[in-house]
Amino acid sequence: MIFINFYVTINGHTLNLLPTFAGYILLYRAAGELLGESGRFGKLRPFAVAVAIYTGILWVGDLLGVTGANWLSTLLELAALAVALYISWSVIQAILEMETHYGTDLNGTSARTAWFVLLAAQIAGTLGGLLLDALALMALIALLVGIIWFLAALWKCAGLYDGLPPKDAGLENL
């Protein structure tokens, strides 16, 4: 819900069917569930709340048709993008820490590579949008590939994590 958006526009009012703020709320809750796995999950929670509030305000503004593009909204969007990238980087680093802790592969290396592709596509898309429309289209396609790759890598991480034995496996018989 954070990376993929489906918009419906009716009479100038836009509605994102997968609101980004809901994705950040889910991320906040998931990070709370994983606090014991890595300290990074606790550190990213305040950022998830801040971006959830910001994107929630934007969602309501788009729904009511009161938001528009100007230099301030562009700066705020860039700041929100930077925070979103920090949050996703923190998740990747937490997965890598969990790999070390459990001594197993949780697909963290692939997720990190996908994150770098996503970062490059975000930078190219942002610069392309400011420079040339043709470059923006190519960057948008690259961004779509990066998002799909990143989400698939995270999906695999989650599946591998779910397959780990419980922390106290076998200790209850001691």
C-alpha cells in the first residue's frame, strides 16, 4: 500500500484506492510486532507515524480537491520521499541484522539490491520529471520494475522469516 497506488478521479476529485497512510499504519504495527528482532524497528516507528499523518492529510486533500502542485508541495513530497526511503532502508538493515542473529538467509542481500535499484529509479524519476518528459517515462518504467522487485524481495524475506523455528524451540524440555 506504500509503493503501489490506484487512483480514481471523478469531477476533479481524486481518490487513492490503496491509501499510502494505511500502508504506513500497517508498517508501524508490523514494526511493533518485530521490536524484539531488531532495535531498528523501534527507531522507524516515529517516522512511519509522521509519514502516515502527512500522507493522510494529502489523501483527504486530494479527495476534497483542495491540494495542488506548487513549490511547497514539491518540497514536502521530496522530504516525504526521503523519509520513505529511510524507512525502507531501516527495514532492510533490520532484516540483515536478523539474518546474523538467526544465522540463516532471509533474502536480505537481494532485498538490499532491490532497494538500491528502487533508489536509483526514484532519483532518475525525480530528475527526469524536472528535465524531460521522455526521460520521466523511462524512469517511471524503471521505478515500476524497482518497486515490483523490492516488494517481491520483501515477500520472500517474510516467507523465510515465517519458516524459522520458534525462539524457544526445544528449550521447554530442559
